[in-house]
Amino acid sequence: MDHSTKNKSAYKKKVAVVGGGLVGALNACFFAKRGFEVAVFESREDIRSAKTVKGRSINLALSHRGRRALNHVGMEEKVVSKGIPMHGRMIHSLNGKRSSIPYGKKGQYILSVGRANLNKDLLTAAEAYPNTELHFKYKLLDWSPETGIMTFLGPDGTEKEIQADLIVGCDGAFSATRKQFLRCSRFDYSQTYIPHGYLELTMPPKNGDFAMEPNFLHIWPRNTFMMIALPNLDKTFTCTLFMPFEDFEKLTTEDKMMNFFQKFFPDLIPLIGVDALKRDLFRLPAQAMVSVKCSPYHLMDKCVLMGDAAHAVVPFFGQGMNAGFEDCLVFDEIMDKFDEDIDAVLPEYTRIRAPDDHAIADLAMYNYVEMRAHVNSKYFLFRKYLDRVLHFFMPKTIIPLYTMVTFTRTRYHEAVIHWQWQNKVITRGLFLFGSVSTAGSIYLLIKYFPKNFSGIVEHLWNQASALNWFQK
Ligand code: FAD
Ligand code: EGU
């Protein structure tokens, strides 16, 4: 077959990427690299020229899956150079004690990257392709599955109709692209808000340097509350407080907030500073977190959903963006396999990817439930320690779940299967260990204390007989 006539012909399909967030901007690079005519439509203004950038989480943890996808469009090095390596977690106990637990071997670290900076760099990379156009202040209102015509609210406040061969919905957890899917028969959809909200606080530098050890993901586990801090290039930390809305609602005044901090995060008060703390705590209301699952991800041969639009996950595995970036890579791999035949690619994409995205959504939710139920510093340290010890003795058999998720491209659903299997092995191992030590103890008793032992047996026998007699 002659490649130049089938796929690299003069006419390339028009791809509309809806949403110029992290996944949309990266996806534009993927489609542009293949030679499609790409147009990105983003509802906000261009963040590269915007004065204030508002939005969710200031920084994020980038790991292996996200990096592999960035690598594919030649962006890994650039992004990594602006990231801060985090080689482990730093656990802050209530009494102020700090303990660090590495993520793995020396090369196994995750990166703290700034969301705004990453998004800007990806938009610039997408724009550098001659076959890509970026449109800002274009808000998708609706689209037609019959014709592929999209209706946007344009920058001048009027509606604009634009046609594309393929619509790629990367417009986030509240996706407008997804609305058309909801009207289809046999489209599964579920969404759940968790009871927790989050609030971001900035920890300024101290004497011109990071106020805490920079190369860690800092965690203050307090059962129902939790604080997480990631470093930024400007030597600040972004601290995120996760707490039930119910509790946020009780902390209505500065005094109540300060008492709360004094009780649960006393070490953070001098690090953030009383004034900054009071300012940040009431600047924005606590933000909600939603988990969204749906299937299929495609609608005929017209549209496909990726990133949060397809699967918003709660942030308790640090995988939302990584999974969204991996979506782009998996789609690209399937494009290779089916020679860019969109008709075949879309159903295959749903078939391959939905089980994995559903698995990471479940894992993130599981971790949220576990963290909130009983994770204090001691428990967290113990669990991570146990994982490491078992992995050390059986490196091929027992692999911590976070290792498979964070440092490999093991399919998420396979990571779940392996994890459940090894949990069984561990429980059986512990049971076997228990049985063997009990049997061993009895054996030693009989061997070295036969007289005492027969006495014990006789005593037990008599007791049992007596019990039996009373029950008659
Ligand atoms: P978004 O980033 O939401 O982008 C969607 C874009 O579409 C936006 O630019 C929006 O303006 C635009 N848009 C929306 N509607 C329309 C419309 N109608 N028309 C046109 N454009 C539209 N992930 C990690 O991997 N690691 C982490 O450490 C991590 N930490 C997190 C911490 C918190 C507190 C939260 C809330 C999330 C975290 N995530 C993390 C998840 C991560 O933020 C998301 O998974 C990621 O942003 C998804 O990217 P996206 O491009 O799919 O969606
Ligand atoms: C939450 C909010 C520690 C950024 C899960 C670990 C997260 C991140 C963990 C946020 C935790 C929790 C893992 C990584 C990462 C841990 C992980 C969570 C980044 C199991 C900016 N989580 N996160 N697990 O192991 O695999 O360190 O907002 F506290 S990175 Cl909840 Cl690896």
C-alpha cells in the first residue's frame, strides 16, 4: 500500500479540539504532528497574555505516564526542566515530627510543575505547527452529531458555526461536548461530588529560600483533614487543605480558623505567616471535587472525549492530568495501528481506554476513602514501610500500587488486578506465617514440656467435658 496516497495526501481531515487546557493543548500537538488541520477552541482568553490566571490547583504532580506523552511530541525535556523533582513524601506529624519516605530508587521521582506555565508552553508548542490555529474566547454551546457543525459563542458576543470532520472534546469535567452524548441511548454516565472541598494557601520563601525541604511532596495527614504541599520554582510552596465542606462551613471567622490551625497544623502558622494565612483562607470559598465516569468515549465517527471530559477523577492519586495525557498517547498508538482510519479508531479507543480510566477513577476514590477513614501519620508511615519491605524481599512479585500507577505504564486496570492478587498473597502469607508459628509453638511445647503439656491438655479436656455436661 502506498502511504503517501492513503494518509499523507493533500487533503487532511479537519480536527476541532474543544478546550485549550492541559489535555486539549497537548492533543493539538498530537493531531498536528500527524498532519491534520487542527483548530483549538478555548472559552477563556489566551492565558499567555492574560494578567490574572484563575482556575484550579496552582501546581501538579507529573509522573511517568504524563512524561511519556509529552516525550512523544518533543515536550518532555522542556517541561521537566521547569519542574521540581520530589524524591519522596515528607510526613508532618501533629507533634511537629517529620519523616521522609522515598518513592523508590534514586531515579524514581515525580515532578512538581506549575499548571499555568505548563499550559502556556503546550499552547505555544501547538501553535508552532503550521497546520494549527488557536481560537480564544470561543465557547462551545452545542454541536450536531449529524453534520459535525459546532456552535460557539465567539469573542464578539455573536454565535459562530464551525464544521469539523472530528471533534475532540477536551473541555474538562463539565464538558459541553459531552452534552450530546447524554442524549444518546446506551450512554453510561455517573458523577459524584465528594463531601470534601479544597483551599489553596501559599507559603512564601524564608530568607530567600524554600521554607521547607523543596524536593518532597509534603503531607500533613489528619484523618478527615489533610494538607498537601508542592514546591514552586519561585521558592514558594502551594499548600492545599482538603476538608469536609461541613467543617469549612463551621470555620466562619478568622479566630475560629486560627484556632483550627493552632490545633491541627501548628507548625504551618509561622511558615505561612499569620497575615498571609488569614488573607488566603477567606480569599476564595472552598472548591468542590467531582468524579465523573462515562462510556463510550466516542459518538459515531464524529466525536471523541479525552481528559477530564471523559473521566474527572478526585486528586488523591495525583493522576488526573497524567491519565489525560496518557489518553492522547493511547489514542495515537491506536491511530498507528489502524492507519488513521477514524471509523475503526474511535470504537477501539473506547474499548481499550474506558476500562483503564474507570480503574484510575476507582483507585483515586478508594484512596480518598482510605485517607479520610483512618490515615494519620503513624498509619501512613507504617503502610508505606510495609510496602517497601515486601517489595525489597520480592521485587518481582510485590510491587506497591503507587509504583505501578506512578512509575510504569502498566494499564491501570491491570495494576488493579495485580494489586488485588498481591493483597491476597500478602494476607495468605500472613495467615501461613501465623499458622506455622502456632504449630511450631505447640510442637516446641510438646517436645520440651511434655509433662506440662499433657497437664494442659488434660485440663482443657476436663473443662470441655464440664461445659458439655452443663449444656445438656
Ligand atoms: P481542564 O484542565 O479542566 O481544561 C479544560 C479546558 O476547556 C479549560 O481551559 C476550559 O476553559 C475549557 N472549556 C471548558 N468548557 C468549554 C467550552 N464550552 N468551550 C470551549 N472551551 C471550554 N492531576 C495530576 O496528574 N497530578 C496532580 O498532582 C493533580 N493535582 C490536582 C489537584 C487538585 C486540587 C485538582 C482539582 C486536580 C488535580 N489534578 C492533578 C487533575 C488535573 O487538574 C486535571 O486532570 C487536568 O487539569 C485535566 O485537564 P483537561 O485539559 O482535561 O481539563
Ligand atoms: C493530592 C493533591 C500521598 C497533588 C496519595 C501519596 C495529590 C497530589 C498518594 C494534590 C498522598 C495521597 C501519589 C503520588 C500524589 C503518595 C500517590 C496526591 C499529588 C498514593 C496539588 N499521590 N498526589 N499516592 O504516595 O501515588 O505520596 O494537589 F497524600 S503523587 Cl492522597 Cl506518587
